[in-house]
Amino acid sequence: MENNKECEIVQDLLIGYADGTLNKDSKKLVEKHLKECDSCTKRLKEIQEDAKESLEFTNKDIDYLKKFRRKSNIKALLIALLVIFLIVLVYYIRNAIIFAKLEKNAREFVSSNNFYSEMRVYNSSDSVEVFKCYYKDGKFKEVWQVYREDGIETTSETYAELNSDTRTTVYTEKKEAVVTKGENMKLMNTKQKLTYKLPSVELEYGDNKDINKAVFRVKLLRPFSIMYKDTKQIGKEYYVQKSLIDDSSQRWIDIETGMAIRLYGTGTSIEYYSGTDIIKEQYNTMQEFKCSKDTVTDEDVTIPDLSEYKIEYVNDTDNISE
């Protein structure tokens, strides 16, 4: 009877003995009893085996949870990458469609028989250079002017016809004119030379000597720029194109003509104090454009009466102004 009571007490302590949580006296009691009792020793082995199986099951659960979590993280990452890719793809396709439309409008503009183009270059705070081009039915006039506070200086007016061998440059203020004739003038009096000066979204060749590859590269990369519509200052919608690399570089593009309206960040100008290398002012230059179709008249492209002008005739076969 006494032995059965001791077995009951020891068996109540076996779980604590198996996991090592018994105090010193209880542990001695259990160990002494186990030396004399096969039944309790057998019961201890059962408890230890159950604990081992439970531990293995728990470890399997932990491994499963770790694998599940790892798979979930990888899945979440792949989904995030897929969403980012789709956003970039949609954005790229959107911009590519916009540029395709703008280039189509630009090609229609430069291929028309009547257009006007004006480029304003803001190089300093006290003057603005203006280049004007009038084109109608194969005839054109190019005008260079400088705007200052004290007035407008027209540096020259050049008249020519496409594919002709003659260019007439008129200096109105001096009452002088230069008529240049030669094979080289045919190379200058082409539609390609004339339209190259226009602010088209298509005329960006970069530094690549292979024009076709350069154009392809530019067209491929352009949709990665930032494009959005705006209406400020000019009273109608146009696209603003920003570089992803340099936020200060901007291009405003007329939706109707596909031609640039403004270019920001086209270069940096520096003014120095007279006679020193100390910088007085430093700023980014800006170019501004005006383009229109069917606004040029015959009078705009007709050479004026030069009867009272001093005329110089030049035969040019070697020097080509690119």
C-alpha cells in the first residue's frame, strides 16, 4: 500500500523530472524510486517518447510555417514587381502613343507649303536673339534680329527658293545686299536644311554619326520621359515633357503642330564682371518658339526693291554654312 502511494507521488513528478523542472529534493526522490520500480521507469520512458514526438511535430510545424512565410514573401515580391512592370509598361505605351501623334503632326507641319516659324533665344538679361523663317510655295525668307531695351536690330534678311543656286542677303539698315550664287547654294536651299532649324520633336539626332540609329535611339528612349498636359501662359493645351534625369530640363510641345513652344535647360550662360573671371550672373538659357501654318503671304517671301541698295555679287563654290 505504501509502495503504491509512493508510485502515485513519483508519477505525478515524472513530467517535471522529464523536462528538468524539479527541485533538487524532488529529483532525488524520483531517481531513488526509479531504481526500485520498473513500472515507474516504464512510465518515464513513455513520457519521454511522447515529449520527443511532440517536439518533432512542433519542429515540423515551425519548418512548414517558415517555408510558407518565405513563399508568401516571394509571391508578394513577384506581385509587386509585376505591378511595377505593368505600370511602367502602360506609362511607356501611353507616352509612345503621344509621341507618335506629335511626330505625325510635326511631319505634316514641315511638309506643308505654307508655314511660319520663330525662335527666341534668351542668352542674357539685356538682349534676346530672334530667328524668323517664312516659307510659302518653295520660297522662303530667314530673318535674324536682336531685341534690346534701346530697340530692335535686324542683322540680316536672307531670301531664296528651294533647289536654286542663289541666296540674297539684305542688310536693311545699311542699305546693302549680297547675292551669293554657286553650286553650294543648292545644298543650302533644300527643304531638309530649312526644316532642320524648326523646333520639331522629330529633329533630335544626338551625337551619333549614324543618323538612323541615333533617331531610333531617341525615339525608343523618349517615352520614358515625364509627359503631362498643361495650359499655362499660352491659353491652349500643350504637353510638358520633363527629363527623368534632369528635372530642370523641360520641353513644351504644341499638340496641334507637334512643334516645341519652349525649351528650358538648353545650356548655361555665365556673365562675368568686366575684365575679371568673377561670375556676375549664371543662369540656364531658354528658347521659345512660335509656329503657324497658312499665315505667310507672297509679300513675306518676295525680295524687296534693291534699286537703292549697294549690291555685292559672290560666287560661292567652296564655303558651305552648315
